Amino acid sequence: MTKSFLDLELNPFYSSGSKYSPDQFYKITLLSAQIYKRAAGYFSSQVFDLFSNEVLNFASREGKIYLVCSPYLSAADIKKI
């Protein structure tokens, strides 16, 4: 059963190399999300490898991902997207 965002137990911050890494945030929130919006100067589809099961679950529920990033993507990124 999908939880409401209000019911999620989130930490006050997430940062690389800390007790609470950013991939933990995505693993928790993608289970409840319907839309994922991301803006980044550089994008690599490898980020989805960190939480691939959650992305697959998100997609199976017809979740939508919107990316704003550099138009220069590798062939591997385009295939994975």
C-alpha cells in the first residue's frame, strides 16, 4: 500500500557521505510519488542504478518523470531513459 507523503519518516537533510545519503531519500519517496521532477546541469542515468527497484515500481504505477538537463546525453543514457 502506498503511503501519503505526510506519513513518510524523512530526515531533515540528506547528503553524500553522511548517515543519510540522497539515495535513501529517493528510495523512500519514490514509493509514494506519482511525479518526479528533476533539474540538473548534468544528467547520468546511472543515478537510477542506485534505486532501480524503486524506479521500476514507480514506472509500473504509471509514475511520470520530468527531466530538465543538458541536451548532451550519452547513447547509454538515451537508451536507459
